[in-house]
Amino acid sequence: MSTIKDKLKDWLWAFKNNRPAQIITAAIALLVLAGVIGLIVWQSRSTPSGPDVFDSQIINANRATVSDTAPRRIDGVAVPVNESNFLPLALVIENLVTVRPQAGLSQANLVYEVLAEGGITRFLAVYASNEAIKQIGPVRSARHYLVDLAEEYGGIFGHVGGSPQALGILGSDEFMTDLNQFSYAQYFYRDQNIEAPHNLFTTSELMTFALRDLGFIERVGEYEPYLFKQQLNKKDRPINVAPLTIDWSNDDYAVEWRYDQATNSYKRWNAGVEQMDANTNEQLSARNIVVQRVETTLLETDTGRLDIITLGEGEAVVFQDGTVLVGRWKKANRGDRTKFYINDTEEVSFNPGTTWIELVPTDTAVTY
């Protein structure tokens, strides 16, 4: 009787002389080895470690409720740490009826609205993110109170010319860098399909070129940040909220903000119609709105230019989560960030997202 050892010898002898069997066996062995190696690589890549854990935490925080420890950009939105402190860019945007819808306002992180001559309003839009914006404008001229506001961010101030008072300050401004189109035309362009002077625009790409050429690519924002909080849960938000209305001057500039409980945001109407963004074709909205009451007087009778006081303190009303907070604004010195307080000492905490600040004369009608 043959033994197991003899059978093994017979099988090996047969295998040694069977070339096809050898090839098939080798191929199977290679496939098994490749599978083992692939499993090891997959396990190593799927195991969280170091920066990958941090990045996933930031992404999840940005999709859900903002974490108290997450890095935030200027509007309080949670972002990866390398996107949390861009140098702010403040641009003067006009609001004539004939230029609506403007481009790029919905992509601003912060927007100021303030009176100019003749009862029209003008915007100061502040950008501090890496979002690509294909068009911003129309860009218009500066006023000294717009300079005061832009100085709070210590970044770049973009405009085309300005009042004598504004240009006098900008000539020796220690708080920010002036980007007047008169001197830096390469960072702006004219849309020949629109009548001048309402046809000056820029883009996020052109502004990035300006930062590069000025040597500011590595500079970060040095402004004092606002406080931010968790937004109110949907079940706790009010359903029926009276609109906020501001009667700036006439029907063309009447503003209405309507609260949307589902998105916890306020939608903007101007002159009785939805105010849109030409880039996105979406209605302008805000997470927070501040009505900042300011002393406003006539500076020049021949031009109608105004003097608007942005230093000192005054009444402020904050709208967020469908609720109203009545308090005060305070700003002691040029370059300081205007702060908003409840009960005179408790600083307001804002919802993450875009904030609009309406600098309204003390005698202008506001209802809510």
C-alpha cells in the first residue's frame, strides 16, 4: 500500500512535468498576494489620523451647527483653519434703481447700507473668503463715512474716486490700503454695454492680482471679530414675524426685510420688489440685520453731501432668529470695530452667515 509520502512524491512529479498546471497555480498565487496588499493599503488609508481627522471635523461642523472651537471666517461660518482669516476687501457698490440687480452682493460676508446724496443709498460690501466671484459692482466713489467703516477691517478699500473729504483721509490713511481705480485701473474694468459712470466692475480674480502685486497675499486680517452663537433651533423660531421696513427717502429706496423661518434668514425687498444678485439670480438675504441709528446732517448744500457720525454711540436694533434685540452701538476711535450691546454691557452674539448693517438717520422711519 502506498503511503501519503509516496502519493505526495507522485503528485509533485506529475506537477513538475505539467507546464499548464504550473502557470495556473502561479497566477492564482499572484492574485491572492495582490488582494492581501490591497487590503493592507485600504486599511491604512481609511484609518483616521492627524490632519485628516481635523479636516473631517471642520467639514462636518460647516454642514451642521457651528462648533465653538471651529475656526471661523469674518462672518462666523466654520471653515478649515487656512481659510479662516483672509485679509478683508471692502468695496463701494452703488444702488441706483437703474443698476439693479447688482453683482456680487450675495457673496459678501458683510454689507453696510448708508445714505449718499439725493436720498439714494450706497453699499460697502466686505469680502473675506476664497469664494470665486465672477463680477462685483458697479463700483462707485467713496465718502468719508464709508472710509470710516472700511478702516475697521484694516484691509483693502476699493472705489473709484470720492468726495474731497474721503480723498483727504485716504491720502494718509494709516488703517488700511487704498485701491482707488484712478491709480489702479488694471484691477477694474468697464462694461461697454452699460452707460458710464455706472459700469465699473471688478472680480475676485482681479482683486487677488491686486493683493499679489501689493505683496499682501500672505497678510491676514487683524480686525477684532464679532461674537457668534448657535442659531436658534427651527422648532423655537417664531412663525409670524412682522417685516422690518426702512423708509430711506422715497419709494425707490424703501427697504423691506422679511423673515423666513425655514432658512432662519431675512429676504430683502427694495422699491417693493425682490432685490436679486446678477451673478446668482438669487434674492439677497441675511442671517443678521442691524439697524444702527446715526446722526446725519447736510455737509454741503451745493452737492448735497452728507455728514454721518460713525464715532461715539447710539441706538441699535438687532434682528436675528425672527427676534428683536434693542441695544446700543459703540465706537470710541477711528479704526476700532463698531460693537453692538444689549443692556449697555453685553455684546451681541451673531448667527454665522451674512450680516447687513443699516446706518439709518435718527429721524428716518423704521418699523418692525
